[in-house]
Amino acid sequence: MTSEWGEKSTADLMSAYVSKEAGFGVPKEGWRICLAHVFKEKRKPFQAKDVSLSNMWEHIGLGIRYLRWWYKKTQVEKKAPFIDMFHALPLRQIYGAPLGGIGGGTITRGWRGEFCRWQLNPGMYHYKTVMADQFTVCLRRGGQTVYQQVLSVEHPSTLQGWNWGYCGEYAFYHALYPRAWTVYHLPGQNVTLTCRQISPVIPHDYKDSSLPVAVFIWDIENKNDYALEVSIMFTMVNGSGHKDDSTGGHWNEPFHLEKEGKALSGVLLHHCTAVNPYTLCISAREQPDRKVSHQTAFSPSGTCSGLWSDLMTDGRLDSPSGSSPPTQKGEKVAAALAVGCSVPAHGHNDVEFCLAWDMPLITFGSRERKHVRRYTRYFGSKGEASPSLSHYALTHYKEWERRIEEWQSPILQDSSLPSWYKSALFNELYFVADGGTVWTELAEDADVSGGVRSEDGGLPAQPDVIKEYGRFAYLEGQEYRMYNTYDVHFYASFALIMLWPKLALSVQYDIAGSVVQQDLTERLHLMSGMYSPVKTKNVVPHDIGDPDDEPWHRLNAYLIHDTAGWKDLNLKFVLQVYRDFHITQDNQYLKDMWPICQAVMESEIKFDLDGDGLIENSGYADQTYDGWTVTGPSAYCGGLWLASLCVMCKMARLVDTEKTYQHYKDILDRGSAAFDKLLWNGKYYNYDSSGKYHSNSVMSDQCAGHWFLKASAFGDEDYQAFPKEKIQSSLKSIFDLNVMAFAGGQMGAVNGMRPEGVPDRSSVQSDEVWIGVVYGLAATMIHEGMREEGMHTAEGCYRTVWERLGMAFQTPEAYCEKNIYRSLAYMRPLSIWAMQLALNMTQKDQAPTTGDSDEVGT
């Protein structure tokens, strides 16, 4: 069933393709789509009108309080809300693999070739297609231009002097992140172009992976009986389509750089804004058989027929010397670079371009502090790095590709893995770079310890891993603008710990340092309408802040719920500490984290109100689905609690005393018995023990605690918190009900399902599918020997998002069975790497035990 499903879905995305050309060096595996494809289903974002009457009545207070807060934020403070419920992103089914490394900003090029999503200012997105940012091809024979075409299917109202409207039926796009290919067959010309884009996103690399660059390689195949002169022109506007493109003061200049016997030339586009100025750079290698030419400045607002004619005359541009004058207010400026080469009859040649951007110093929305991006460690922070970055990229991209292929090949060549999974595994990684990601150097005067030093049970002021590898932060989602949202990072963190473990540990040190901090400022929480402190001591923060404020310095931007003390955050911290230690075998890390783990666990034990070893829940302390209040122990939070006790026992044996071990073991023994008595119903663990209508609903994520134990190589004999037969019975119930009884078994696992086989609609989010939760569920199934069920469950999400709904490179947090999605471009689906870890462990019958080995990533 799975393979037939996959063949049909892939064929549908390519059904409009009329050429037989396969392109140059395009891999078999990945996400492939014809440029003429049109997605039939058009979904809308979740809005207030989608809330049922019963849920609307329950949330009317929230609605009023949010409206007041939203008005003050947007109209008085003139700031963007961290979640804008009135202006959810509309679905644009256009995005492709983002350009750039990790933490230096990203530019997304859509699958039809447009430059259409920009994140140069840290964490703040700008969704604008800049029409003049294009590639154009010019074919010449016998000294005459025989064909000149913008490689775009668009028919814009501007730039009318250019030849638009390339026929998309002759082209396809293929993504296997961090690379992508676009194949253009030129109708009537017997020429095929393959554009390959490469971004330096390389596991276990902490230098090149930080670089804000991308390389475009154009492979040209000439199947004619005669030679051709072929030029590719790259045009770029000085800016991102933002209103500040027209504020004036921007200017361009040509440059030439020769280093280590290799030269390149291009144009620098200096974008001189008052806040976070940057330089864009388009460049190409100078080689004896390549002709590089440029146009320093042209206006992208008129017909631009002069530039078009310049290229058409001789396949080259005029290449004026000197810089352009600064733009006037209301004026925009662009630049062009052309590279030409000869292509023999029935032969092949290629040309190379680099796009780089240099914004070395950044400030967030508060403008209080300057932060220095990671790549400046190697290329300087003076804002003059673009030529050197470009030179480095053009002379190192072949090595990047070798390392990318070395990493990906074992998975791509594994015939036991389905094609959809290979595409999902690598393409979902886009969010590591395009999650509003920032990667900065640790300031010399920074103190991440929260003021409590190692000798007092805290951390070093500057832990070695942060000093050496920097600070890392990514958004909960492009629409949910909070950095390192910890309850979601719990799922997404598998990608980091497996591929960039030093960054995963850096995040953990930052979180650990914030645990001991407190901010007793009272603030209104919109759900309850009550005031409570922003942050209490010995509690993990919900997030480390909003990029429109001052991340790392003002925590808990999320103010819908009282985030001062969510129980599950503490437990998720403890579970990640041990999993990360297990994978990295970093003894210093475990030693540093142990007192923090003890502090947060002791703060949890107070919620064991009746002494049975199981913590109680009330209200939103176990906030799993918005609007679904939990009373008494629950499968989710209770399971995390027992799993945390298991790893505390394990860690106590490693770094503490037998007395400490026995303390946690006694609580675990009592808690396990109470958990089983209160929640096990003979087939699965009830949602909670409240006895309410939804109490016996089947929750797809009920085995989350067990999942982390398996990912940390806990055996069946270790602390029997979750008997194997009960876990497998629960997973079978979830598969039968949440998966196969929902949407024909083809959309993944719904969050909540009633035992009679209908979705639980008692809360706003219980009838949603959370893609990242589904990938974690699939990993749990694989750990438990249910590989076929796990793969089928996850496949439903991939097919829905990537092939049916047109949400490539913007995987949302959630979708419903019909009509609705919520929160595009979300962090949690990075949890698909938990599936790969489960496959590794089941295939080798043991978890990886070394830190930066390639084995962990494959």
C-alpha cells in the first residue's frame, strides 16, 4: 500500500511535465515538482470563526483580553505581536529550499525560481517576491543571439522590456536539502539547463555551516550538432522588497578579488539602513574560458529594456567602473552579473555564481544590545566580508558537496527505506536554518549562569561549549515568534543533538542558566485573566524571548498562559539532559547539569499532593491542548514524570550517591503503581484521571515519556515504569483509532480520538494533527518493533503537507481533516530525526555513543 501511494503522489506533482529531459546530475530521491503544477486544495489558516460555539464560550474572556493586548501592541507600541491571531499567514504554495547556512539569515528561492521569503533581520520575516531577482539565459550562434529568456513563468506588470513567461511545462524543481536543482528544457533550442543551488549546511561542522552564502551551478547541455555561446545573467535588487528599499542612501559597486591564485568579480549592493545594515553580493569566478561582465546599477522600476538589449547585443554586459551614486528617497537600485561560456556540439559546460550577504552585527527589536553573528569569528565583523565570503564559497563548494553526499548517501542508498521518508528526513531540516535562526558569539562580559556559580550548584559564567560554539536560537515557528520554545524544542531537538550536538548542548546550558533566574514582575496572562510572575525560580522558561524584544535577557514572551511554572517543561529538561549525555558521552555536561536537574525535580515533587509518587495536574500546568483542562494525573505529564524519575535514577548512579538514587527510586516505584492504577484501562492509558467526558480519550502522544527512555537506550529491564506489553497495546490502540480510523488512515494521527472511533472535539486543538508529534509517535513505534505502522503513520503527514496541500518548506504545526491549518513553518517537525535515531538503534541494536561522529547523523 505504501509504495503504490508514493508512486501516485509523486507522479501527480510531475504530471504537467512534457519534456523527457532528466537534467544534469539530479538525484533520484527528494521532492520533485513540475513548474506548471497547480495544487488543487487551497487551505485557510485557523481563525476565530473556526472555533466551535462551545469552545468559543469557554474562551470568550481570552478573546476580549487578547483583543485589548493586541490593540495596545500594534496601535500604541507599534510592534508586531508574538502571535498575531488576526493576521495569520495566508498559504502561498510557492516555497523551495532556503539559501544560506545556519544563523546568518536566510533567503528563500521558491520552486518556480522566485526569491520570495526573507529573514535577514534576525527572527523577523518578510514575505515578498522581488520580481527583478532573476536568472536569464542568452544563446548565441555565429555571432548572433538566437534565444534570450527570463527563466521565470511569471508575467509581471513591471520590467516589460524583458522576455517573460517561460513555459513551466518544460521545467521541474527537485529539492534534497541543503541542495536543490531546477531543470529547464529550452523549447525548440535542444538545450537543457540544470541550476543546482548549494547551501553550506553540513552536520558536525561549526564553521562553514554558519556562513551566509549560497552557490548556484548552471550545467548547460547542448544537444545540437553545432556549438553555442551561452550566457547566464543574474539580476538582484539592493534590498528584499521591503519598504526600506526606497528610503534612499543605498549604493552598488563592482569589485574584483584575487586570493590564493583564484580570482572572482561581481557587484556589492550596500543596503544602508539605520538598523542592521547589510551588503548583498553577487559574484562569479574569473576563469580563462569564462567571460564575466556586470552592470553596476539599473532601475528595477521601469521597462529595463536597456539591460536586456545590452545582454542581447553580444551576450555580455557593459561592465562600467566606479560605484553608483546613493539612491534618492523613493528610488530603488539593482545590479546584474553575466557569465558566458562556449558549449560544444553534443557537449556540456557550466558556470558558477555566488550570492552572499553580510550583516555581521545585529540588534533585536529592543535595540538594547548588539550581537555578533557566528561567522564573524572567521570573516570579521566590519561589514566588509562579502567578497571574502564569496571567494571562500566558490572555492569550497565542491568540498561541501562531497561532505553532504557522504552524510546523505547511506540513507539515500538504503533500499529498505521508502522514498518519501528520504525526502522528508532531509527536507524538513530546512527549519534549522530558516527558523528565524540566530547563531551568535558569546559576549566577553556575558554570564549565562543566572548568577549561581558551579560551587553553589549552578553553572560556570561562560561554559566552554558556549564559548567555543556560540549561542543558538530558533523560533517556535515563523508565525509563533518565540525563541527556543522549550516544550516544542523537546521534539525538534533530535535534529540538533544528532547533527550539531554542540549547538544542542549550548541551548541546554542557556536554559539551565535561566532556571535559577526569577522575574517576579506581575503580568496579566490572557487565558486566565490573572496576574502572576513572569518567571519563578527553579522552573524552566517557556521560551527565551521574542526577537522583536531582547532574547536571552527577557524570557517568557508567551503570555497566553501562566508560563511561570509549567510542569512538563522541567521534566522535558531532565529527559533531554540524559538523552544528550547518552549520545555525546560528555561527562562534564552531565556533571554541570546534575544540580540543575535536582533543583527542577525537587520543585516538581511538591505537586505529589497525596504522596503516591505521582504529580497532580491542575488547570494548564499540563497544557497539552489549548482549552483542554487537565485534572489529576494524566498520561502525558504523568508519563514524562515517571520517565524523568527513571533518568534521575540513572544519573544518580553515575554522578551522585546511593542515597540520592534510592530517593528517586522510591518515588518511581510508588509513582509507577499509581500511574498504572489511575490511568491504565486495559488497552491504553486514559488521557487523564478526571472522570470527565474526554478523560478516556486516546491521546496520540501518551507514550512521550517512554519514547525518550527508548531514545536514551533504556532497556526493557530498566526501571519498568512502562511495561512493554502495555506500551505496545497503547501503540496498537493509537494506530487503530488515531491513525487508521481518521481520514481513511492517510493523514497521520489525530491528537485525540474517542474510543468509539470519532475525533475528540472537546478542545480547540484535540482534533488537529500535529506533524511533529506524529513523527515522534512513529519513532516510538519503530523502537517497539512496529516499523511498518510507524512508517505508515508518518507517511500520512508527509503526503498531506508536501504533496497534497503545497506546504513544502513551511510545514505547519497542525492541520485538521478538512479546510484548516495552523502556524506555518513550525519547529516541531524536526522530530523526524527521532525516527532516524530509532532506525539506527533498531538496526544496530544499540544507540550511538560518540558525540560528533558521522554515525550519529546517519
